[in-house]
Amino acid sequence: MKLLHVEKIIANDRVRLVGLVQVDSLDQEIEIYFEYPQRFADFVTESADAFVPALLLPAMEKGENLEIKPLMSAKLFRNLPTIQDIFHQWYPSQLKKVLVTAESPTNYDQKSLSKVGAFFSLGVDSFYTFIKHTKTPSDFGIPLSHLIYMKGIERPLRIYKHGQEKKVISRIMEVAHAASIDCIVGETNIRNHFNLQWGPYYHGAGLASVSLSLSAGLESVLIPSTDSYKDVFPWGTSPLLDHLWSTEKTNIVHDGSETQRVEKIANFLAKDPLAMKNLRVCTNNEGGETNCGTCPKCVRTMLPLLISGNLEKAITFPDKLPSNWNRILQIQDTHDLSHAVAILKLAKEVKAEEKIVKALESKIENGKAYLFCQGKTIAEVVGSILHVYFIKKPFDLVKQPIKDILNSLSLYSANQG
């Protein structure tokens, strides 16, 4: 894979940064771009930096070496081996380490721009970062100057056939206006060309690419955290990774990992009128403004609001949880499990309804059994349990191992069904 050429084009009141890419496995050249209103033309500079994160992960997935011909940051170039090491350790079969070469790695002159952007989608994590840095900007040193929303990042551009993003953008601009800060609304086609899983792989790289496309105007860009420091899992955006995409011009900052998602909802967003008026998390809305109230992400957000007594304040959600919420709530990976455990902790702290506490406890136990059994055959599951009871814990045999084994197998079967 080669980045052959980069060009900044100003036309029709827009500025577009375009990269010409040769993809070896497809034996063709493609164009990827980042586009903004013309008034942000001075924020955009012709360099390879914005395209490097966008290309590195696809190159690793395809097992293609990456060659960068245009000018790029020497700092970013030096960090690429570490970024590859992390992703390869996390996903050794999916993301292979490749050779990256650059013709013109350059140490840029640092400039003090005093402008800080933050990605903003009206979601839990982005609203927390917004509240944190507009209400108490001293935590970071300088307040936010810009919110960033990119069409083509949350979903590929091809999804937006009905203009569903327009109402989202309108809401984002209302929030920015209320805080007296500017809003950068752009679009990119990187997800149309590279169909990597967004969350586990491409999340941080995609946001880093957008950040670096604006590096002539923003000194720092905040990427709202997905997980807390307590729960650092393999994920595309991470406190282990995000800062490594920085250049001499622009610092990329992973923001908000000091607080778990449940705490963000119950302790911060629930107290903020803008968040309660505009919160948007739904996975069924295809990039639109609505929350269905019945998908796993809606339920995972509504539960802390309900438990903390704030669900009725959140006008973008139904007033009630769906009756089958415990079936909708998913525990399919360690992320889901950590969120469910945090919700249960909140429920116990505020002495929520016993029915909710019991349902969460049951869900978590089933989830743990599912994760334990995931990828194993029945024989491997039984072998693992027998190993624990008869080899690792020989003195515990006086308890009830057979009952526990049967219980684990029944939980496994329930999750499989």
C-alpha cells in the first residue's frame, strides 16, 4: 500500500484534503479525503499525517507494507512501531506487523495555537468530555474552542442516503452555541474504502486521522474515552494508544478514562440540561438523532438513568425501560461485562429495586459463564472445570463441586440457546 500524493483543494466554499492511495491487493488507486467548510481552510495543511492512521490499520489487516511518499511528521513516524506492537499483541491473527517507510519524515516547528477540539456526537462519552472542559476548563489548562463532528466516521458515508445526519448536526451546533464555542462539521470517506471493524480496530485511528487533518489549526484534540482506567481492554481507542498518533503540531489526548461510563451518566450527564435534552446513543438509528429505547446500547444507557432517578429528565429516551430489558442487555465481551458490573454497583449503592438488582446479578453470572465458555467445546469446558476442582483446589472437594459444575454447564447452555 502506498500513499502517493496529497493535495489541498479549495472550491465551492469547501476545503478538501485528498490523498491518492495505491492498494496492492486491489491493484488499483483510490482517493480518500477529509472535507470542511472553506472557513477552516487555514486549519488544513498538505501533509501525509492525516492519512497515516487511516492507512496503517488496513495495511496491517491486508499484510501489505506501507510506503509514505509525501511529507510526514517524524514524531508520528517514530511511534508507528509501538502502535503496531500494541495492535499485533491484541489481535495477532487479524493485524500483522508490516514495514512502514517514509521518504520525508520531518520534525515540524511547534506552534502555540491555544485551540483545543473535541469529538462530539451527542453520546455519553463525548458529552462527558464536553461538560468536563467547558464547565471546569482548568482541569486541562485551556478550555475547548471547537467541537468536531464528521459525517462518515460514525457510519460509512453510504449509510446517509436520507439526510438523517442533518438533525444531529443541528443539535450539535445548538450545544456548541450554548457553550459559546465553534463547531467544525466535516466529512470523510475512509470507512467507505476500509471496512475494518470500527470499535475494536479502527475507532482511534479514524479519529486520529481527522484530528491530524486539522493540525494547522488545533493544538490539541480530545478523543472521548470508551473505557475507564480500571477497564482497559483491547480497543481501537485507548489510553495506551491515542497519544501515539500525535505530531509535533497536534497533541491527541485520550480523555475521560478517570470515570466509568455509568458514573458519567449518573453523576454528570444527569445534572446537565443540555445532555438531558440531546443525549443520543442508539445503534438502530443509522446515524440519526433518535433513540429507539429498545437496543442494547439504549438499555445500557437508560438503566443508570432509571436507577439514579433521572430517566424522565432524558427527553430523548422513552420514560420506561422495555419490559424485557434484561433480555436486551447484552454481555458478549469484556466491555459489556464491565458496564453491567458498574450498573449493578450503582444499583446497590442507591438501593435500587430488588427486582433490578436480582436481574442484573443473574445477567452478570450468565455473562461470566458465557465468556468462560466462549470458543471452547463442551469437552474443553468440562475439562477446565474439572481441572479447577480436582487439581487446583483439591481441598475444596468437601464443598459441592458437582453442583457447581452442573450449574456452570446449565449457564453455558442457556447462553448458547
